[in-house]
Amino acid sequence: MTAITATVQWSEAEPPVEVSTRHELDQALHQVAARCTPGHPIIVAIYAHGYQVGIGIGLHESFVSIKRPEPDAPESCFITVGGSPAKRGVVFFFLDTRHTEIPRHNLIPTSQAREVVREFFETGRRSTSVKWEQLR
């Protein structure tokens, strides 16, 4: 079995962390969550299997986005779809600095988002346990 290696980045100012197990991934995300405040949730970027996976950390609701580094690749970017029809968004800070508004209809429970990320980390495939929409 080939070892899985991923890079977890949560800040532009601090170096990313390499993880190779599900437990190490969980620990890295837990450390980021401990740094968040209610007014400053963070989008963490995880680089694995040739993709950038984003997850919002620091609120009860989150999202997962999966995109290829090449913008013209087919099916290059997907984001989760939750149950809220609301248009108003929730603000996260990509890599702890860049103000990024995520529409409410893309939010799912944080526990579910973490499981989706774990599944991608282990398989390299989008989870079938959530709905996805393609971003253009």
C-alpha cells in the first residue's frame, strides 16, 4: 500500500505541515480550530492526490471544496451543497488572511465536512455522502 502524504496549510505566515495519516490530519485540523475565534474562522488548504481541498474551520457549519490546480481541467472545481436556500454568505478567512464569503447553501455541518475531507485524504475521490455543485 502506498503511503498517503498531504500538505496542510492554514496560514500564509506559517509553514505548512506534512501529514501522512488520518490521525495526523485530524490533529492538524484540531490545532487550527483551537486558533480560531467566532469572528475569524479559517479556510484550510489541504494538498493531496493532485488537488487542493478547502475546508472551513472554526464554526459549527463548514464546507468542502475540491479543485484541480489547472483551471482549465475538466471538472476542475466542486463545492459541497447543504440544505439552506439562503443567499447570504458566511465569511471565512482563506489561509487566515483573505476575506472569503461562502454562500449559506454550500454549508454543511462541520463534523460532516471533516469526514468528507478524511474520505478524500484516504481515497482521492469526492465523497458520495454529500451533494456537490461544480463551480465555473
